[in-house]
Amino acid sequence: MKQAILSTTTLDTPRMPATRVAAVNWSACAAGVAALLCAPLFLGDYYLHAMVLAMIFLLPALGLNLILGYTGMLSLAQGVFFGLGAYASALMSIHFGTPFLVNFIVAGLVAGLVALPLGIPALRLRDTSFVMCTLGMVVIAQMVSKNWIDLTRGDMGLSGVARPRLGFGDWVYTVIKAPEYFYLVLALAALAVAAFVALIRSPAGRCMVAIRDNETLAESLGVPTWTYKLLVFMLSAVFAGLGGSLYAHFSTVVSPLVFQAYYSNTILIIVLGGGVGKVPGAIIGSFVFVAVSEALRITPELRMVIYGFVLLGLVFLFPQGLAPLFQRAAERIAGIGKGPRDVR
Amino acid sequence: MSAESMLRIEGLRKNYGAVAALQGVDIEVRRGEVMGLIGPNGSGKSTLFDCCTGLQRSDAGRVLLKGVDITGWPMNRIAREGRFLRSFQKTVVFPTLDSEENLVLAGQMSRFPNVLSTFWVGPSARKRIQALRERAKELIEVTGLARVAHLPAGHMSGGQQKLLQFASMLMPEPELILLDEPLAGINPVLIEKVIQCIEHANKELGVTFVVIEHNTDVLMNLSHRVVVLHQGAKLADATPEEVVRNPEVIEAYLGG
Amino acid sequence: MSSFLFEQIVNGIITGSVYALVAAGMTMIFGVLRAINFAHGEYYMLGTFAAWWVMSKLMVDYSLAIVAGVAIVSVIAVLIGRSVMQRLIGQPFQAGVLATLGLSLILQNVVILAFGGGYKVFSGGWLEPIELGDFGMSQQRVILVVVTVAVFAGLEWMVRSTRLGRSIRAVSQNIECCQVNGIDVEQVVRRTFLIGVAIAALSGILTGPINVSIYGGMGESITLKTFAVIVMGGMGNVRGTLIAGCLLGVVESLVAGFIGLQYRDSVGFIVLLLMLMFRPHGLFSSKARF
């Protein structure tokens, strides 16, 4: 495998360094994982909860990094699939009493499958229209969850989602306490990160970056860009749905509030603030923006104000930090022609 | 050079609003030849390329690649299945990837049978990518980009990007390449290099070329045949020697 | 039955004219900046809150509150125009999305932090009904329609007859050309932004008495409905927003009246999605502007 050419902690790098499609700094990883494994020995329940939340949000953030950081599509719909996964898991648990891993996988599948009919028409749209479309999806999700009372019990929400039951035959282990949640979520988050890294190191990952950098050029070299964009849209939905499942089993209550902009915005900030298009970006972001704000008990409103300033700062002060995102737009502005699908 | 038809353009028409960019153009490109395409600005050359390769949809007419009607095929299918590539007038590369990654990407799609297979990195995929990397390294050497190969392509100079773009064309081993002003904006030394690359690809690898170029001296030396476009219509279609002597061509383009 | 229908349509036109007003501002800003102002609804909310605050804390009456509210929001618009909006000139669209999204987060949540997240009662306004044949309509609603027509007429006049209007048209068409020709593009952007936002604030203040209860998060749904209107009307097309806004208002009203009140708000979003899927360049203009 290729050696890392660049450092992966890139929060303050002004330049956008070149990249072999993915580089992993193994020693930093090892140190990080070791620290995490020991965390429950040092941290009390309150802080462990904060970290669990951070790791739960890591999953939809990885999905957003995939679609935004690596494929260059600004989607604000991660919250839709997060909530969808949460509801799917909750419903499975409440109506069928299925064990946690089943609910987890179902949540991912449901989110991915719903993303298909949503993505097909949405991906015909360009730029701003696509963003607006994804916002519209969020609102529709809110409406459906509030009004499909038979399924979702509307604003009352679904409560009584079972604590995660991990079973092998006769032996069943129920996760209740904070450290247990911590290790469960840590394991799953680690798997998600591994899957993410595998994706971006694959030839498909290279295609994603190509689409981000210059879609028309990629198309002219034989990349079926629309197919990749749809698959990436579905994959990022799967990540989000899996995160939603964890959320449902952690908070044991799911209501239409899960579709609030609050969650989508948090996921966006995690990715943008943590380092878009970088391997550890979502990890750093979820730690900084979720764990820290939970631990410091920063109120949701104040958090949103901070996020707002972070967004402004990113756009104006650190444009190179968002360089991969804007590169494609800059190329498009410079113009190498309009494709047949471009006239909308 | 065989008599087999590589690319046949029949009655191609394209309008942009009231402007007729292409007014029923018929061209045949034979396998293994280098065809020059010249004409004043606005004569429809790039539009012709766009319509053949799927970047634009023509309003009328057909494009046949080795006898297969590819009119209306999406651009990526033409590139991948048709093994038919084109370069762009304004040099484009993937700016955040370095040279080797740019080239691997260019060659990648022809090596994998379908989209889903690109997601799984098993041993056979790894072997294919490794083969691509080796070929990429060769091309980097040949084009003299070794010194800047580690930089993100967006940081290379215009001339270097042009060479990289050219090398990208060769990676998937295409049969037909359309070059849109490959010599524009690069210094004389590099011009020599690019010409050598085109000739090598044509003579040793059998690649068919259609080249738009305003550097007519070079183009006349390079081409087996030359087509002249003027205001969206074909003005001449003959050997370079004949075209250079053609009075209509001289008046419209080459200058008296 | 038919007088119920008529009433629904009239109500629809009235709410629609509010949408049209707000959308006119957003579409103008898009015209000069090629950026969608994701925070636009927040200025509507800010206008409402500014007027409310002035009335309840400073004991000012409604007519003065209208002026004060627009003035306060205008000051904010000047600050934001200089610090954020003019820097978006020439930037790729993601910059506009993220920057205005950031602004919406700040504006919305600062208001909630300052005044609390609960509902406030907007007192004031001219609620005396005017008799029009069979049914009565409050004065406030009539004023809304009158103001809408006046604003659109004013915008029309401005675009045709004033220097600013001509500059706006020029910048909307070709921004590079303007920079070369000595038009101060940044100033045009700032002024257009100010006008657009002031109109939104005015709409908020005029709708306050009709909505009665106001809350910090009310801007969000306004923004999304405005998207629907500007997409319907054609992005950058000011006249289109008048028709599109009223159309949306009427459809909403009919859905609320005949299908169910709870579906009223979803009309806008469904319309937005349908428009984006099938007619992204709007109902009227034939060429794609974005």
C-alpha cells in the first residue's frame, strides 16, 4: 500500500496538499484507539455519554464526508436518513422485539433503499437546486413523521425502544450502563470508519474524487458519473441510517424532532469544521463539535450560533480548507462546456 | 493505414439558438490515420468534437464508430465502450490528485467490468491498479513529468498540465482520440515532445487521431489528411498538399 | 359552497402576496449575486421581532413600529451586506449556501437566546374589518395587498427609471462586464440586498397582527416556501414572483380549506420538490437561469 505522503491532521493546513487517494497515519490511529479503549477507566458517565453521542453522530458525518468531501455534492439531507434509520430501528424493536444487530442492519438497508427513489430525480439537479431539493426532503420527512400517526404516533413519538440486546443463542447481553454503550458504539463506529476508508481507497473512491474535481472530465474518461453519484447518495444514506439506529437505541425515544435542522446542521458542521475531504475529518469534527459541546453543556441555541460563525469563518477565512469543494465549482465556472444534461 | 472506417459523421447539424454551428457535416476518418481539422474560429470544430463524443446532443445527423451508431450515447459510454476519447481546448486535469493518480483514474474505467466491481478491493483489483500504476509511471517518464509528478496537478504549470492531459488520453489504450488544440500555449520544446508522442501513438500503437490545431505548419506535417471547416460546413477534405493549394481554403483561413 | 371557495381564494391571494413580497427580495438578491439567501426568512422574522420589541418594550404604537422595525432590520442588513454578502461576489455557489446558512443559524438562535424560544403575542395592527359585499376582511389584510401592489410597482419603476435599477439589471446580466465598465458591483449588491431584506422585514411586520403568535424559528418555513415561489416564478424574475406567490397562496388555501388544515404547510414544500423535478426553470421563463 502506498505510504502516506502527507500528514492527516490537517485542521490548520493552509494549502491543499496532494493526495494519493487515501493516506492513513497508522501511529496516530493506534494512539487514538488506545486512548479510547481506556476512556471508561477515567471518565465518568456524563462524559462517556458525550463521547457516545459524538460517535453516534460520526456515522452520518462519515456519510456526509463521502458525498460532500469526496464526491463534491452538497447534500443537506443526511438528517432525513438519520431519522429514517432511527424510526426503522425503533419500529423493529417495538413491534418485533428483534435483537439490536438486526435492527441496526435493517435501519441501514431501509435508509439506503429509500435513498434510491429520492436520489434518482434529485441527482438530475445541479448545484443550488440540488441543495434546495435536499432541504425539501427534510421538510417532507418532518411532515410524514408528524402526520402518519398510525406508524409513527406523530408528535408523541415512539418510546420504549429496547436497550441493545446482543445475543448468541442462549447467552443474551443487554447494554444498559454508560461504559457498555461506550464500547458497543465504539466498536460499531470503528467498523464504520474502516468501511469508509475502504471505500475511498477503492477505485470507486478515486472516481468520487474525480467527480468532485471535474465531473465533465471524469465523464469524458469513461466514468459513469451519474451512477456513482447515485450509489454514493445511497451509501451515505446507509451510514446515516446506521447512526440513526444507534441513536434510537441510545435515547430509547424517537420522535419527529429527530428530523430537525439541528441534527442536519450538526452533521454538516462536523464534516466542514473537522476537515472536509480528509480521512480523519469527521472523527475530529464529531469530537470537537459534539463531545465537547455536550461535555460543556452548551445549550443547543448557543451551539447553533457557534456553528453559524464556524460556517462563516470557513467560507471566508479558510477557503483552502474547503478547497476540494470549491475546486470543481471553479472549474465549472471557467467552463469546459456544458454537457447534454446540463441545460436545466 | 487501412481503409476501414473508424469514425463516420453523417449530416451532423447543431444550432445554438439562431446560430448554425454545424450545417450538415459529413466526414469519414479511416482507422490508423491522423486527420487534421482546421478552420477559422467559430467554424464549428469544437462543436463537432462535442457532438461526436456526447458532450452535446446534435440536432440532426449520425455518428458511427466502427460502424456502430453512437449518436446519443452518453459520454462515458463512448469513452469506455467505444474506446474513443477527446481532450479539451482549455486544459483540464484533476487538480487535487497528483500525476500518477490522474493517470490511474484515466485508465481505470476500461479495466473494470462494471461500476460495482470498483467498490471492492480484492486481490485482482489490486493487481489491475498496480498494472495501471506501472503504466502511469512509464508515461510520466516519457512525457518528462517525473520532476513534478508528486505535485497536485492543479499546481503544475499550464504546459505540464497539457502533457498530463495528453498522457491521460493514452492510459485507457483507446483506438480513437480527438485532440483539441494540443499545441496551444506550450513552448517549442514541448511542442516537439507532443508531436513525437502523437506520432508514436499513431505509428506504434495504431491509434487514430483527429487533431484540431491552429499551428498549421505542424499540422500539415503530422496529418495524413486534412478537413477544413468554415462556418459550420466542410470546405475541403484532402491531403495536406492539396488543401494548402486550395484557393477557397486560402481565402477563408490560411490567408493570402 | 361557492362563497366558501371565494373566501378561500381571496385569503389565498392575501397570504400569497406576502410570499410574493418576500420572494421578490430573494429573487432580486439572486439576480445580482447568483446566490440563494438561505437566511432570507430570518429577516422576515427579525422585522416582526423588531416591531414587537419596540411596541412591547418601548410602548410605541404600531404605525411607528413599522418604521422602527424596518429601520432596525435595515441597519442589520447594512452590516451583514458589508461583512458577508458582498464578499460572495464571484464565489462558487457553495460559498453562498454555507455563508447564508451560517447567518440563518446565528440570526435565528440569537433571537431565541435573547427573547426565549416560546411564542410571543404580537399585539397591534389594524384589525377592524372592512365589509366587502358578503364577508368582511380585516383592514390589515387589505393593507397587505395594497402594500404588495405598491412595492411591486415601486420595484418596477426603480428598475426602469433609476440608476440603481439600471445597475441592478446590468449586474444581473453580466457581472464581469459591469466591473470593467465602472459599475460599483459591490455597492449594487449591498443596496439590492438592503432593499430585498427590508421588503422581507416589512412583510413580517405587516403579517404580525394576522399571525398573532410569533416565535424565533418562524423564519425557517418562510425561507423554504420562498424557495418554492422563486423557483416557480423563475429565479431572478421579479414579476414572476408576484404571480407565483399568489398562486402558492391560493393553492395552500384551497388545500387547507378542502383537504385539511394540517397539510397547509406541506403544499409549499411539495410544490418546491415538484418544480425542481419537473420544471426547475420556473413556470414562466423559458431559459434556465441557474
